[in-house]
Amino acid sequence: MRIVTFHHESDACVGFVLNDRTLFPLTGTPFAQLSVTDLLEMSVRGRQDIVDAVTAGSQAVSLPLDEVQLLPPLSRPGKIICLGLNYFDHAAESGHEKPEYPSFFLRTADSLIGAGQPIVRPACSEQLDYEAELAVIMGQRCRHAAPEEALSYVGGYSCFNDGSIRDFQHKTSQWTIGKNFDATGAFGPVIVTADEMPPGASGLKISTRLNGKILQQDNTANMVFTVAEAIAMLSRCMTLFPGDVIAMGTPAGVGSARRPPIWMRHGDTVEVAIEGIGHLRNPICDEGERTGQVPGRTSA
Ligand code: MG
């Protein structure tokens, strides 16, 4: 199932997408109370029963996907855990050896936006950078998972742009502040459930285009720590809950590592693509010039 959250009449609504362009809302169906997390926790058979019921007959309601305002596919993840320097080439371009342990850091849900929503370049910095990443969304509660069984707890996968304000990221050894500016973490457009993806979403092309020009291009097979290893390492330390998000780090080619550096500017368009998941496209907008931004928290 390809799950989306979208904005409709001041609400965050949940639906699923067929054929990459037709959205079937759960609103107005017997499944209207189901959250994205409920769908991720469900069996493959249970989700298929929902698809069959919602799309059956002449009463089925659908919307063109390109006519709705998408929100982050999960609006309020319990936690968003990010891995830094998790592709071999990116660690090298950043002047680091292969790490023995991932650089974990946290993002807050308040920094997230959906596909199509503007990434905001803050007034206090010029150094807005992109980072294409695979997002893992947990589907089952998990603690002390062995690497061999860790993937059984995954609910699905999505695209993530770990937008970073580099000068703030490097003010101290703790990256948190530069990774949590408002409206800098793009997430979506869909969550593809794990049953429709290869194990650990490995072997997928991942790229970033800025104004159509490819600036990052790699394969998820080149991650230093795999999805299974990351889940095993994290779950030694903390319980992972359904709906928690793990952003798996970015390949080489970030703007800050280029000479001269490339920073994203007002009017630019950035696009993260992952094979089999989709295209996460966002315009860049200067703080104070945001348009079409959906304000406030949503409950999906
Ligand atoms: Mg990152």
C-alpha cells in the first residue's frame, strides 16, 4: 500500500494511492478512523481488504493526487532518529573514516513538511543544504531486536530530505540545532509498505536534483549501516514504536562539500527520488515569504 496524508477542509486526512496518481481517501468510508500507524501495524491481508472495499463499486470516491496538498505521510512521529555519515562516499567527503558506530541525532516533528510544501530558508543563515535519505517507518513495537529479525518490525519506507542549516549545525559538536529549523525536513510523498519493497529497501537508486541538475546519486546498497543494523543498534537502547521514523543518512554530493559550496535559494526546486518509492519535490522559500504553508500541528 502507498499511504498518504493530505490536507482537506482544515483536516489531515489519510488515504492510499493507486497507479501513482489516484488517491482514495479513507474519510467517508468505514475505515475513516484508521491512522497511518494503524495501517502500518496491520497485516498485508488486512490492508488489501481495505483497498478492495474502498475501491469497489460505483460509489468509490477518488481524487487526482496532483490536486491535493500533501502533508508529511506521518504528521507527528513519536521520534525521528537520524543517522549521520551513513554512506561510504559521504563520510569520505566530510573528512571522516568509516565510523564504528552511527552518529545518531534527533529531529523534531515540528521541522517536517510534506511534498510540495516550501522548504524555508531562514533569515539568519545563507547555508541551507539538501540531504537525500531513505526514511524507515516502524510498524511494530521493537526492543532488543537481533539484526536477523529487525526488518520484521518495519512498516514502510519513504523519501526524506534532511534539510540542514550548515553554519548552525557546526557551531558545536552537537548537530541538533542545525537540523531542526522550522520547515526544513521534507518527508514523503508516500509511505510504501515494507511488503512492496526489497528487504531493508536495499539496492535502490537514490538521488537529489536541484533545479533539475543531479547533485547526489548513489544506491541504498552503499549505506555503511543497513536498516536492519540500525534497528538492532537503536533497539538495544530504546523501545521503537509504530510510527517512529529512522532517516538513514545521505550519500555524497551535499552542497556544503562542493567547491564552491552550493546553497539552496529562494525560487529553487529540490527533488529527492528513491527508486520504487517516489519523488519528493519541494520549492525553496525565504523566511517571511512562505506561501501555501499549512500551519500548525495535525493529528494524523
Ligand atoms: Mg542527514
